[in-house]
Amino acid sequence: MYLDTIGEQLRVFLYSCGFGFLLGVLFEAFMFFTLMLPRSKVVTFVTDFLYMVTCTFLMFIFGLSVHNGSFKFYVYAGAVIGWFVCYFSSGAFLRKISIAFSGKVKCAFSYFKRGILTVSRKIGEKRVKKLKKSEISSNLLLQDDEAMLYNNGE
């Protein structure tokens, strides 16, 4: 096992700070999708769990690619520092934008949903009318029984 130079440690630390910042941006993306979904404990649990699993996997890949998979405390400390920098700096700005944008997207989806429901209701009403017409016409006789001629075998 060899010891890294100070320059190498600083480079990896700064990379991990940048990677932590990107994980913070990913957190804001997850929060945007959480805002789009209805609020419940299950939705919050599922999105938080997916975020943790995603971050764990990405941090594992980052550790493998940058520092050959060896565990160094400063790598993970840099990622945490980068995440907090993102959360308290640009994260607040991203949250304001995502809250405003999610309201507009929810409104657009409600208009879309309302339009789809209106169209499907009209189609259903037309189908009911056609079914009633076909039921009435299927009960009608093609010819009057009394006016029909039958072979009596003569």
C-alpha cells in the first residue's frame, strides 16, 4: 500500500466535493418529482429510499473510478461537504424554481386529465346511444308474422 501525495489527496478531495454537489442537484431533482406526486408517507419513503440507493451506487462507482476503490475518509467527507454546499447555496434557488414549476405542471396535467375525461365521457355517451339503438332495432321483426306466407307442404 502506498501513501498518496498531498496534491493527489487534494485533487481527489475536490473531485469528491464536486461529486457531492452533483448529488445535491440529484436530490433537488428527486424532490421535484416528489412534489409532483401526492403527499403521503409511502411516497416519501419510496423516493427517499430510491435516492439513497442511487447515491450509494453512484458513490461506489465514484470511489472505484477516482481512487481505485480504496476507502479514504476525505473522499466521503468531501462528498458530504459538496452536498451541503449545494443544499444551502443553489439548492434553495432550485427548490423555489421547482415549487413554482411543479405547480404549473400539476395545473397542466389537471387540464390534460380533464380533457381526457371529457372526451372519454362523450365517447361513452355515444356508445350508450348506439347500444340502445341496436337493442331497439334487434327487437323489431323484419316482417310481420301475419303477412308472411309459409309453405304448408301442398
